[in-house]
Amino acid sequence: MLLVNGEPRETLPVSDRGLQYGDGLFETIEIKGRQPVFFDRHLKRLEAGCGRLAIPFPAPEILAEEAEILCKHSLAEAVLKIIVTSGSGGRGYRRPETIQATRILSLHPYPDYPNSFSTEGINTRICKNRLGINPALAGIKHLNRLEQVLARAEWTDQTIHEGIMLDSVGHVIEGTMTNLFYVKDHAVYTAPLGQSGIAGIVRGLIMQLAEQHQLALYERSYSLEQLLSADEIFVCNSIIGIWPVKQIDQTVFKPGPITRKIRQWLADYKQETLRSEQ
């Protein structure tokens, strides 16, 4: 099911700047028990992204109402995608004097990932395509995702479940669809995202939970060599939760106790959040 500016239709003007220039943002939200998970956090990130791109943010109550309409028609588990673009405009990069934002809400089947990805871990590879450095766009989930598209096109091997991306100067940043953490000597590390990458909802939650539980967690730039010497590695996003990494190319890792502990903290927090919002 699909809603475009609140109407059930599947068409969009070809003049929409989201199509023409990728001028917009999106959120991908887990639906659990016909209820959007961490919905407020997603809306806050969407609002922050709209502010960065100077796109009028749709009223949160409208987005909530339209999300509720879709969730009523969903399966118990599904995926909700929200797209906001700067609307239609003429040819050329300059926006219209008055921006009429387009909002698109769509419902999708929940991906059928094996449980073993969460418990035993996944195989990954290092991508050749690099993330560009652009502080103006770093962190937000804008529609220009060609770097990830090209990186994901690098492999067709179904035994590889994610690709790890470096930036143009060789720092490890994230996965093609995930944020990345590693554990070394009982401390957790993740890349700062002020220059490139996407600041994921679950990434932020993990940092919050680590602080609450007094687990040492640091944002710092790190190299591929440092990553490959880690004790534990895991990736995360709003749909998969947390997946341990058991292999990067030829280097093998084991899911470890800190990853399992953080997975449990996240699962408990999600259940508490869903109960409080019922």
C-alpha cells in the first residue's frame, strides 16, 4: 500500500525533485505488531534532515496519522518507508520560491533473514567503492545513495551478507546498509560521522544504552587494520537490529559477550518502548 501526500496512489510527477536530483530524505521503520518501532526517533531524524536540506517538514501528526492508516493494513511484521522530497520544480537546480514538499509513505514485506544472522553472525567483505567526504550532507539519510548502490553491486555471492565501506582517505565508516561497531579490550568503538556516513537510529540507541550501562564507547576514526584486529565486530540498523560479524573477507571473528549484551539491552529497550506506546 502506498500514500502520496495522503492519497492512495502509485504515481508521482516526473518533475518531482526527489526523482530529478535526489532532493529529499527517507526513513525506514520496523513495524512490529502493526506498530512502528522508535517512530518518534525516526521523525526527529527526518525533521533534522529536512532542516539541514531546507525542506519544509510535514506536520508530525499528519505523518503519524498516515503511518497508522498503513499499519492497520500491514502484517504483524512489516517495513514502513517514509520519503520527503522538495516537491516539483522546473528544469535546473534552483528550487521554486515556495517549496511544496512531497511525502510518500509505503508499506513493504518484512525481510526474511535467518535467525542465525543475529546469533551466529554474518559474512562480510570490504567494498572497493569509497564514501566521499561531505560535511554538509554527512549523517543525514538523504536520497543520494549512489555510493551505497555501487558498493552493493560489487558482489552477487549470496553467502556475503554485507559490505564494509571506507571513506576516501581510508577510514572505516559503516556498512552499505548498516552502522558498524567493534570491540577491543572490553571497549566499543564506532566511526564519527561528521564527514560521511549515516547516523542510524539504532546506532544512537546503542551509544545511549552503553552510557546508561557504563560501558566504555568511543567515537573515533580508525583504519581497516584496526578493525581486523578487533575482538568483536557487529553491524546494526533499524530493521535487522544487531548482527555480529563472523568474517571479513578471509579474516574470521567470533560473536562475543559484549555484542550479546548490547543485543539484549536493545531488545529489552524495544519491548519497553512498544509497551509504553500501546
